[in-house]
Amino acid sequence: MKQRGKWAFGLVAAVMMFTLYGCSGGEGNKSGTGGSEGAAGNESKTASNGGEKEKVSLNFIRWSNGPALDNEEKDKVKRFNDSHPNIQVNMTMLPWDETFKKIELSLASNSPVDLFYWDVPAYAWYKKGLMQNLQPYFDRDLNMSDYDEKLFAPFKFDGQNMYVAPENYQTLVLYYNKDLFDKANVAYPTADWNWTDFLDTAKKLTIKQGDKTTQFGTTMSLGAWWGWMALSQEQGGSLTDNIHDPQKLSFNTPQTKNALQFLQDLIYKHGVAPDAAQASALGGDFMSGKIAMYVGGDWDLGTLKGTKDLHWDMTPMPKWDGQRVVPYWMGGYAMTSKTKHPDEAWEFIKWTMTDNQETLSKQQSWIPVSKSALEKANVPAWAPKGYEEARFAWKEYGTIGDIYHLRWREAQDKVIAPIDDQIFANKMTVDEGLKQMEQQVNEILAKP
């Protein structure tokens, strides 16, 4: 799930980190070499006590995704522990903002975390040599014909080796409220829609009472950079030709201007999407029943599938002049290069990419990376009509929705998100915003 958190450090976090890990390291027997070179070629060196293997404990940190997904993650760890009597994965689940600073502090301690769930801030650790090269394990243990390797390429940070083990895919889809469409006698969205169809329909489904809008055709759910960047890419735009350590990014382009202007106009020209104050006054988002459609992550299915009073469906994102580009992301696990138990850590990682994939496909909260597991999965009973096309067709036109640079998170927090906020509050023109964004982001990326 994509997040827009801040990344910061503090003394309180350091104290908490010591509490979490200060006593856990060094317990049990050590196995493996502790280094990436030759790791896959070594047999497990799990020590024995009277002929019986002692249990190895692994510290694992990830962020919380809400009750439904958190419960699935807890169940996953439990099933692994139950099926691997000599390995105990101890999971710590934290708010996203706290997760990476806790891992950072752990890596600076004598009791480093063994495993963590990947997100872009962790790229800094790859650059510092703190992430284990997983390629030797991939080569030894995985049947790569069961995966779409070309989709994994973004995780080859050096162009050759995997540093993160993908477990699932995520993407964007168009959700819509069938009741609001039926009430207005408006045809449902289709996979052939373009953004003009989207806007025309949003106008039909926006309802005003006097000066107050009581129902909106859509929302500003594409306001994050990866949302408007998708609309730019549909026109042939691009921030960079190389997502790994780009030297310079191009924001101030005609394609990106068109994309951001289209989104800003949804609020201030067409009045079909709420500004921040109007959204707050509605008392909720799509779940309020006052929003006709929105583009959101397929991770929202975890919440939507449990709704009883909201009749909804989904379809692929609209096209721009006949061209569709949809961002995708990968969730997965990484091993720190400081782990004292690389073989056992890999055993957990491998399990998430193999044995657990069928369970993942049945749960339907995430898209599994294993093709064979996906083929075995049945469409769930709760799934709406457009489920399969919206959720799985993106592999034909998807493009990774991330950039990997040591200072990319800093650029997002200090420049991109604040300028986005000003544009969508109508306090800055799109032209001025993109000029500032290009200049300031590239100044940050150029820092040593």
C-alpha cells in the first residue's frame, strides 16, 4: 500500500528501539555466514544441542495496514512459525511513519533487525550496503518461470541482482457507486472510457442544493505524484528514463501540466470534486455514499469487500487519447546484511514467494506474484463484475510507480507534497508549481 509518511528520527525512538531489540539478539544458535557473498551456496549451520536444533529467532518489522490486512499478516507469520519448528519470526507492527526510523536505529545497534517489509525509504540502506543481495538465493531456490520477471526488474537496484523479494502486486482501478449511477440513469463506466468520458459523467453525477454540493462525481484521489504522473505517462510524459538514481527529473513538461491542470480543474473549474473543506464537510469518502466514483488502490478491496449497504463495482482506469498507463507497485520482504541468520531469514522470504502464494491468492487482498497460484484462485463470491479485468489486465500496460534515489523521500516530503497541496488548494497555478517542483527537487537530488 502506498504511503505518504514522513521519515524522521528521535531520542524517544532510540530508547524504544533498545527496548525492542536490546535483549533479543544473540539468542539461539547462529547459522549462515552473515554476509551476502556465497550465502546461497552455504548449507545451514544451525548449531545443535544434544543432537536437536535450537530455535532461531528472527526480528521482523513492518507497518500496519489496518485491521483486516494486519490480521492476515499476523496469520501469515503464525502459519510460518507453526510449519517451521526451528525458526521463530517475531513481528513488530508499527505505524508507517515509525517503521523506517525504527529499522534505521536497529541497523545502527548491536542487535539489528533480520527482516523488514519493503518501501522506498529503505533504498537508502541499499545504497549503504545494508540490504542483503538475494540473487544467489533466487538462483538456487526459485523457479523463475512461475513469475513475471520483467515486472521484478525495478527491484534489481544494480541492474543485475534482486534486493527485495516481491510477494504481491498492487495497482490502481476505478471504483464506482452503482446506486448513484442507477438513480441518475447514467451508464456505468467501461474499460473503453477516456478521461473525457470520466469528466462528462462526473458532471452528471454531481448534485447541488443552492450553493452547496451534496454529492460529488469524483474525488481528488489522484492528487499524489504517482497519480498525476500516470496521467502524464498516458500522454507519453515521463519524469525520467531511469528510475534508479536519476540525476535529474523533468516535471515541467506539457504532459505533466495537462495532467495536473485536468485534476485541479475537477475542483475549481468543473466543481465535480471536493476541495479539502468540502471533503471534510461530506463526512467521509467513497464509503459515505456521496461520491460517485474515484480512482483508488486495489488494496481498498480489503475494506470494500466487507461493505453491505454500498453497491459498488470497478473497472480499469480511463485512457488519455486512447492510451492507458497504470502504475503498479510491489510489496515484498528484504533481509538486512547485518542479520546473523541469513539462511533462516531467506527461508521465511522464500516461503512468502512460494508456499504462501496460494493462500495469498485465496485471501484476494493482494495480487500474488506466483502465476500458478493465481491460476488456481477462483473469483471470490463478493467480487463485482469488473473485478478480473480491473485487477489483472494492468500487466499489459503497467509501469512501476516508484523512483529509487537516496533523496527521493526527502524530495517528496519537502517539495512535491507541499506544492501539490498548494495547487489543489488553488493557492498556486500549475505552471508555477511545476517550475518550482522541477527546480527544488533537482536541487535536492544533486546534494552529495
